[in-house]
Amino acid sequence: MDEALKQRAAASYLQLIEVIEQLRGENGCPWDKEQTHQSLKKCLIEECYEVIDAIEREDTPGLCDELGDLILQVVFHAQLKAEEDQFTMADVTDGINAKMIRRHPHVFGTDSAEDSAAVLTKWEEIKAAEKAAGTKERRGIMKLNDNLPALMLAQKVQDKAHRVGFDWPDISGPRAKVDEELAELMQAETPEQRAEELGDLLFAVVNMSRFMGVDAEEAMRLSVRKFVRRFNFVEEQLAEQGKQPAESTLEEMDALWDKAKTLGL
């Protein structure tokens, strides 16, 4: 990055902080002044997904816009803490700068890393050492944010277990586990048993996807979108006949569904 662009980025960053300060100030915006960490949680989640949506649509202008909205949320949360004299946005950026340098000794230090797998292993080692130094509380490798989407959380749990050697030797293990869990689900009798066994089956499927190098969360998202595309086609075709799905037979909808598949939808 050239010097002029650095100066522009710094000035723009400082202006955003000042904008949020003013919005929260005495003569600021009533809505902004009412916000709390709790009230903004939903906004933060929504903005993250807006960024993901722009990425998946390969919408470059949209991505630029959505990243701005996401940064706004970060600065807003930091401003709330600054008003409580807890920390500032400078502390946030100082912290992440130090962390990235500390956890990349193969770039900023003298260590080496052959590939991304080695980088991730080293990252976890450094992270564990940091936590051990910072607290007397025993922390295992499964310290995770359980507010993550369930499929993503399952894959992260399995990845962590894999890094310490607790894993199947090959894909035949998780493949057999899927069959086992499916059989147990079909034998479940109570709602509680069915819920537990279905969870076990989904966990096993995620494990198999991991062995195949497939991101389970992304795979599910793609399948949902495919279903929506095809069902939209069914609705559109029925509408041309003056009909609604509820007024149609399953055979009619199945035929249109198959047509959608042949069209590559």
C-alpha cells in the first residue's frame, strides 16, 4: 500500500470513529444513543451474513458496501465500551495486530511452516499456550463458541479433535458411523430419542464431509438454495396454469420438479 493510500485509510478510519462518537453524543441520534451491546447483536449477525451473501453473489460493489456496514458494527461496539472507560477502538486494533504477529512466527519470526496444515497446528499450539499463561483455569481444546451455526460448530469440534490425533484413520470410519446412526434413528421411539439420534446422525454426516474436504455448512447452504430455486420453478410453472401448489397434486409437482432438474436448476 502506497503512502497516500495509507493516509487516506487512516483518515477514513478516524472519521468513522468520530461519526459514531457524534451519533452517540449529547446532540446525536436518538436511535443510536439508545443502542446497547444486546440490542446490536442481531444487527451484527445480519451484517455478517450480508457480507457472505455479497461474496457468494460475486458482487464487488455490494461487498465493499457490506464490509463498511460490518466495520460500523465493530466500531459501534467499541464506542459503547469506550464510553464505559473499558477499552477503545485503538485497543481493539492494537490487540488484533499483536495477536496476528504473535501467531504467525513463520512470517514475523524465525519459525517455518511447510503448508497451511502446519500453520493451523502452530496456531492452536500458540493459542493454547496463551490461554494457559493467562489463566489458572484448565482449558481444553474444545473451548468453542456454541452460538456458531450447528454444522459449522460440529466441523470445528471435529477439526480440533483431529489435530490432537483423536480421529478415524480413513473415511471408512465415519461412513460406517453414518449407517450406524441412521439405524439407531429408525429404531428410536420417543421424541427425545429421535432428537438425540438425529443429532448423532447429522454429526456423523458432518464428519464424513470433513474427510471429503467439504465444508458442511456451505454444502447445506447450497442444497437449500437449490431446493428453493427448483421449488420457485414449480410455483412459476403452476402459476402459468392458473394454479397454486396447494391446489396441485404431488404427481404434478414432482413432474415439474424433475423438469427443473433437467434444466439444471
